[in-house]
Amino acid sequence: MRISRRDVGRRGEDLAVAHLQALGYRIRERNYRCRLGEIDVVAEQGDVLVVVEVKARRSHAYGTPAEAITPAKAARLAALVEHYRSNRESLPPRSRVDVVTVDLNARMELLRIAVIENAVEGS
């Protein structure tokens, strides 16, 4: 059975959401889409709006999950935070972008998961 990138992404997001909830994050939305792109997970942690980028990998042949956050991706995420804020009401006063890295084995089983808080400056 061939495992697609979409399957890896979906599995990574599901694991990330469960992990974030266990850490006390409250999930507001998943897969928010707009003209600027997509936010994987929108959550709240206390009085902070948290935009979460999930990076899942089954191997490091093309780099680690954290290395996938390029300067261009970071700028897009910061813009997405502003867009989200302009289209929603009753949001926490502060915001940040976190990255959740998910390492899976070939059978899509979780090897490691980590949250990098405030991974994007200026968000």
C-alpha cells in the first residue's frame, strides 16, 4: 500500500491536535483556508491565539520537519495570523505561531512529536 503525502499530513495533524489538547491548548479550527494559504490548526492557550503549522515526516531524506519552515513560509504564516485576526471576533489579545514537528515511521506510527513555541518572529 502506497502512503501519500496527504496521508502523512493528515496523520501528523491528528497527532498534533491530540498532543496540543493534552498540553492544554483549546482547538478553535483546523484547516482554515483563505486567499493567502492555509492554517493547519488555530488554537488558544490561555490568553494567546496560537496559529499552528504542523510538519510531519516519515524520513529526514529531505530535511527535518523544522527545517521545512523557510523564511518565505514564516512570512506567509505571519500574514495568515493577521488575516485570521481581521476575519474573526472575540479573539485573545496576543498571538503567536507555533510549529509542531511530527516524526513517523514507515508504518505511520509516532516516533517523536515536539512543539516549537513562538517559532515565527513578528507573529
